[in-house]
Amino acid sequence: MTDDPSPPERSDDEETADAALAERARQLHRHLEATAELPIDRTANRWLGEAEAVAADVATSDLDTETILERVEKVQHLLAEVAETGHEGADDHLEAAKTVCTRILEDDGSSPP
């Protein structure tokens, strides 16, 4: 019996799905990061700031898919607390971030962006 320390081989589909999920995570973070310097409502800023911090972790950490999806659900929950920001550009990024969350969660990150 031999001990093979190498990880199991991954299919091209799995690698493609991981790459798509990683790209969507980066998109989510970019949209939320873009709101950070805009003059927005204080309450909205609090929710967006927390969502951006979680999204940054998702976009920059080496996490398994299940953990990514759990954290994206958290971001989605935080964003649901914000109806509008008081700034048109920030509102656009907010809606885009909500859309990215939905796509990640509906597809489990498995289809290309």
C-alpha cells in the first residue's frame, strides 16, 4: 500500500466553476469597495461597510465553496438592509452587488460570469 500525498485530480469543469466563483466574488467586492469613498447615508454606510468587509474576505481568502456561499449569504442579508444610499452612483453599485450575490447563490458559483 502506498501513501499518495497528492490531492485528487480536479476536472476542468471544477476548475472552471472555481474560477467563475472567484471572479464573481471579486466583482462583488469591487462593487462594495466602490461605495466606500462616496458620500452616502450614515446608516447605509454602516451596512455597506460590514458587507464590504465580508466580501473582501471572500474575494481574498482561500475558502472552500461552502464557506464562500455562507459568507455571500451574509453579504446578501446585510445588503437587504439598505434600500438606498442617498447617492445615485452608490445605489447603482448596491444594486449590482445584490445581483452578483443572487447569481452566486443561485448558481452555487458554478456557471461562468
